[in-house]
Amino acid sequence: MQPEASAPEGIVQIAGVRSLDEARMLLRAGADWLGFPLRLEHHDEDLPDVEVSSVIAALGIGERAVLITYLERAPEIADLAARTGCRRVQLHGDIAAADVRRLRECAEGLFLIKALVVRPGNLGALLKDAREFGPWVDAFITDSWDPQTGARGATGRTHDWEASRRIVEEAPRPVILAGGLTPGNVGCAIRRVRPAGVDAHTGVEAPDGRKDPTLVGAFVGEARRAFALSKGVCSGR
């Protein structure tokens, strides 16, 4: 089965949902997709599998729920997506293209997003990955690397937006931008990078790690304005 023909456009994703009430708040604030991180590399899970499936079932948001995982084997990923009810899967681990192809074949209907984590000097490798994975995924997401912890994603760090801009220009699939995005910089990021969507995690959280309704609302509003008026380039990141 080939990837979806319809490309995401102007998507706002908020990742790291911690409760049913928080999910409701994010939807009310205008988030398109909600991200549920499971089977992670450097971070604790926000919710266990059973609670993720409960939230998704209670709100009926399977098509808007994104399983964010570092799993690398197609059968394990397909099983976790089925058990939680997520119809979109964001692949952050060192998964091989052959396993993404197997996942495409064994889990019909999943919307697959492959992470491309930007580090200093790796743009060429990421463009090669985009070409290799392009036939089997529906979208890419560019994210940040933390050199201190080795974390790939949920770092609170921005990365070289010019690298993401190049990926947007050359990748065969739509590209979502993540990595250190906040209400204060998301408009500039959209104008600079011209992505198909944006993703926020730590940039809309209160000090206790919960999503802050004011920050979420501001992020969604700034992103919507920038997508609607994404002409011209701002001078700084």
C-alpha cells in the first residue's frame, strides 16, 4: 500500500499528553493532532498504554492520535498502534527502511511519519534518508538533538532551521517542524522553514510539565496566523 495521497497542510500537533482532561483542553485550543509518546529512549512515558487507549477511545480521536515511539521492529509498532488506537505513528528510532516497508504492508491505513533529527553536519545524511524512506512514509518530522543527553526529540532545543528548510524543499513527502518551538518563535519558524505542520511539546508546558492552556492557545493562534500569512522571511530564529 502506498502512502496517503493527501498531504497534511497547516497541521498543529501538540505532543506529550498527560491526561484525558489535558487532551480535551488541547482539542478545545485547536490542536489538530495529539502526540502520545510510548517506548521511549531518554524520557519517561507521560501515560501507560492502557491510559493512552482510554483517552483515545473516550474522545474518539484515533485519526488525530499520533503514537510517538522509538521501537524499531514493524510487528511491535503495529501491535502498539492497534492496542492504543493511534492511526498515526511517528517513528523516532533507528528503524530500517525495510522495517518501515513491512510496517506499511502489515498495518494497512496507518499514517507513517519518519523523524529526521538535525545535528551539526548531518544534512546530507538526512536528505539521503528522506529519499530512502520517502516511498514508505506519509510525512517527515524534523527535530532536535541534545548533545548533552543524546536525546532525539523533546529536548526543548531549536536546531538549524536552514537545514529543515532544505529538507522541506527536497524531501518527497511533507515535512513537519519540531524542536524547541514556542508561542514566541513558531511564527518565525513557519516563515523561515515553510513546513506542512508544526509540533510543540516542552514549549507549551508549565514548570510542572503539564500543558499550560494559555501557552497552548497562544501557540495554536500564532501558528494559524503564520500558516495563513506565510510570505516573506524573518531575520532571526
